[in-house]
Amino acid sequence: MTVEAELAFSVSDLAQMRFAVSPMWEVGPSLRLLRSGSGHPVHRPWAVQVRPRLAAAGLDRGRLAELVPPRGYVPDFLNPAPAGPAPTLEEEVARIEAASPAQVRRDLDRLGDEQGRLGPRTRALYADPRAGLARVTAEITAYWELALAPYWARMRAVLDADVFQRTRHVAEYGAARLFNDLHPSVSWGDNALRLAHRGRPLSRGAAGAGLVLIPSVFTGPGPFTRVTPPEPPQLAYPARGTGSLWQPRGASTGSRALAAVLGRSRTLLLTELESPASTTELALRTGLSTAGVSQYLTALRDAGLVSAHRAGRSVLYARTSVAESLLAASREVDPRGAR
């Protein structure tokens, strides 16, 4: 059964409304998608790369997997309210580890009620929340490094662009326009935010002050909410631009201009890192020696153009946001000098 929830707003609540980009709001939804086995039309290229790594590491059947069921409620302690506009994963993990045993057990009671039972690892967490949370956050960190960190620069560009566009709309048209444009199930009227198709009622009396709006590339097809007073309620919604997130970007266009600065081999490696890859994979793709690839990647990493992330026994290299900006600029310049 679904209901239409209504969250009333005072002037103070509107004054405390803010945006935040949250790594943990990508962890849960992305893990759920991977474990579903579905060929998601948007995220299929990412899932094809990550799903085998997830299975090899056993993270598709671990503690975090028990806490993120195929559908329905995810424990609130996994999504603490972001303290700032862009907390790091480490900051959010620290907040999770600091969750009180009472909150952990309360959330797990609800999870057990909705799912019919708790898994064995989740029952161990219930019995000893302090020790259990340390194990859960270790899995979160491992999952992040394997599944999301290599892609974070690209994801973050989409999320930041969404926030920029929506804050501009607030400045130009006001908060009502913002709310009515978030998602078809979200609407604004009579000083209240209404959310259709919600499983539980929502009232300002059961929520903290303000509202945190969180764009997410993996949240969908509808928005998710978290209400745990005294923290402000959170509304995670599908970010604009997600549909083109994994599309090839034609990085080779204009690469000769960039090669004049970085060198041909380093530029070739950057263009090949359209998706994260290991040293061995890059050597096979480019025809460069493994030793040469390793040397060039070290130089690129020292320059802040690539990042390294461990995935099991392999190390995956990914372009950073700085590299993405350089490649985007090179695509705008014709190698012969014409704009």
C-alpha cells in the first residue's frame, strides 16, 4: 500500500534547505542494481565491468549485501545526513561507525519486519553493533574502491552539474519551481512538499528541520527519502544527465594538441581510460610494454591526471576530473588550430 506523504515547510525550514552530494547515496542504490542482475539500459556498461569484480570479491553476498535488500527499506544508519555540501566517503563512514547501538537495532528491527527475517551477518550486527559496524564499514570501503571510486570523477561531474543548474533555477524562479521539477512524484503547494507513492506517511512533526536535497546517479526510478530526527529529512532524487553518464566521449578528437604537451604515449593512455583499466589491460589495448605503461601511469598519477584503486588483486587506473577537463578542452580545439 502506498500513500501520499506531505512535508510542511515553515520559513525557517526553507531557509535551512540545502543541496549535498553524498557517496553513500550512491553505494546502496548501485549495489542493489548490481545484485538485481538486470541489464539496466543506462548503467549496463558500468555493471558489465563491475559485476564480475563484485562476485570475485564476495561483496555480492556479504554484510553490506544483507543490509541492502533487492527492494524496500535500507537501514537509515547507512545514510547519515551529509554534514556539508560534499562529504568524502571517509567522513560518511565515520558517521556510520558512530551510530548508536539503539539506532542500529531500531533500524534492523524495521528491516527484519519488512523482509521477514534478518540474515546471519545482520543478526550478528544486531547482537554487537559496535563490532559489527566496523565490519560493515570495512565492506563499504572495499565496495567503494572496487565499484565506484574509479568512476567517481565522471559521476561527480554529473552530480555537480545537476546542483549548479537547480540552484540557478532557485535563484531565478524560486523554490516552488525547484520542487515541481525534481521528479513527477514530487510536487509543491500550500507550503508543503508532497511525495506520491510513498510507503509510509511523512510529517514535519516526525522530521528534523530543513531539507537536504541529494542528486544521485543510481537512485531511481523514483526518489528515496530518509527521515530520522533530529537530523533534517533527506530526499535523494535521480540526477539530470545520468542518461549520458557512460556514453563514449570521443576523447581521441584533438588528442594531437594534447600530445604536444603530455607526449603521445601518455595521451594515448588517457584516451584509453574511457573506462578504468589495469596496467595489463592498457598494455594489450595500446601495444605499449607493461613496464612502459606502468612508468607512464606513475607520471600521470603524480601529475594528478589519473587515480589508482585496488580491485581484488588488480589495481584499476581511472582519469581524474582534471584529466576529464583537459580532454574536454582538447576536443574543442581542432589540431590544425581552427575552433
